[in-house]
Amino acid sequence: MTTLQTTTITAALIFGMCLAMLGSLKLALAKRLNLGEGRIGFLLSALNAAVIPLMLLAGLLIDAFGAKAVLILGSLTTALAVASLGLGLTHSRAFGSLLLAGLGSACLGAAAVVLMPRAFFGMDQMASASLNLGCVFIALGALVTPVLSDVLVRLLEFRRAAGVLAVLCLAPALAAALTPAEQLHVGAQSFDLFALLTDGNLWLIGVVFFFYTPLEGSVNVWATTYLTDLGQGERGAAWVLSAFWGAFLASRLLTAMLLHWAAAPWLELWLIIVVGMLTAAVVGNMIGTGHRSAARLSLVLLGFLLGPIFPTLVGLAFRIAPAAPGTAYGAVFALGS
């Protein structure tokens, strides 16, 4: 395994951990701050809102300066934010910690995604296959986080558990420091930013992403609440959330193999269309069911369907703007979020 692959995989794993961490710690954090679901929802919405411009900024920085500095910045700020959650918190301090986590996760996510085509199959027609393979590691990080958080909170209490997770968040900074800067530079030295941001195809991808983002975000944050409202225990809900991410991982791995084998651009478009229709049917079933078993099965199936949408969309964006992948990704993410 090359140092580039090691750095990309490490950043993807920690970014996936960040995606699932707040959803996993939400119940414990609500109890610690003595807050209801509405107040916690406000905090998480603020985090999501902050990530939108920060992801675009991270993409611009990657194209201008390379991914090395952005990875180190993201790793350090994420670790600091997670560590601060373990300290004596108030509502306002938690708000600041989550905003800092937004900056860190934006940097980690943008850098990991932009490096994936270079680390795996190449920045050409294989971009979507590379991204599906690379995003397996994002799903893997998210997969282990709910169970890891549950075990750490029970064994070490909330404060020490946050400290352990913060130390793990330092791994991308270490990996990036050991990787030569030229390996972490992507795209061209110059490009037409205005032409890129006004490209109709890029906007169309952003619109599709706009309908995808709330689904993944809602499951990540509210799956435990959804299940506990149906009578599922907190530990069982955490395990179902891990199963959701497991299905996520499996579907991306299968899609990477399929796209790499077929190498047909039309397949990417039909994949998004068919999966989108099936996703709508599963969400409708979740709305109507009142049975825990049906809800658990629907969440796992939803993970399998949602998995390949994000990396396939980003692969299409990279094909449109090969000279500025960081900016293209940031623009699609901002438009969609």
C-alpha cells in the first residue's frame, strides 16, 4: 500500500467516524446537557449549515495549495472539537464545539474524496468506481463508530470516551505529514472558477445531491430516535445504525466492482435513477410502519440503496471538472446541502 493510499484511507475512515459520531453520541450528549430533542436538533442543524460554506472553502484550498495542509488542519480541528465535547459543557460551548467539528470534518471529507481517484483507479472514466471503492472506507468508519462509542461511554464514561475518539482523529494529520506533498496535489495550477461554478451540468448534479443529502443525514442523526420511539432499546438502536452503515459499505463495494468491470458511463446515470426510485419506496414504508422489525429491516435496506449515490454523483462532477476536483466537489456539496 502506498503512502497516498494510506493517507486517503485514514482520512476517509476518520471522516466516516465524524459522520456517525454525533448521531451515536446524541443520546448521551442530550443527557449530559439536559437538553430535549429539539435543542439537540438545533445544534446538529447548525453544524450541517456550517459545513456547507466550509466544504466549498476546503475544496478551493485543496485546488490552490494541495490536500496536505487541508488534511492536517482538518485532523487537528476535529480532534480539538471532539475533545472539547468531553469537557464541562454548556449549550453555548457545545455549539462552538460543533462548529469547530464542522470545519474539521469539511476539510477531512473534501481531501479524502478528492484524493480517491488518484489513490485507486485514476482520474478518468474510472472516477466513479474509484470513489465507490474509496467511500467504502467512509462507510467503514461510520460502521464501527456507533458500537465503539457505545462501548467507550459504558467503559470510560463520556469525558474519557471523547478523549479516546479525539486521539483517533489525529491519525490523518500523522499520515499526511509522512506523505510527500506532490502526491497530495490534484488538479491543474489554474482554472476558470466562474465557468466552473456556472456549469449547468454541475448544477444538475447539485440538484440531485440536494434530494439525497437529507436522507443520509436524517438516518445518521435520527435513526436511534426513530427506533427508540418504536420501543427499541438504546443499545439495540446503535447496533441497527451500525447495520445501516454495513449495508452502505457493501453496496459501495459492489458498485465499485460493477462500474470498474463495465466501464459504461450510461450505467452511472441509470444506477442513480433506479436506486432513487427504490429509495422512495423504502422511505414510504418507514413512514407507514409501526413495527420495530419492519423499521429495522427498512433501515438496513435503505443503507444498501443510498450507498452508491454520493460517490457516483461526485464521479460525474470530477469528469466535468478534472482540472479543479476540489472546487467541483465543494460546489456540488454546497449546492446539495
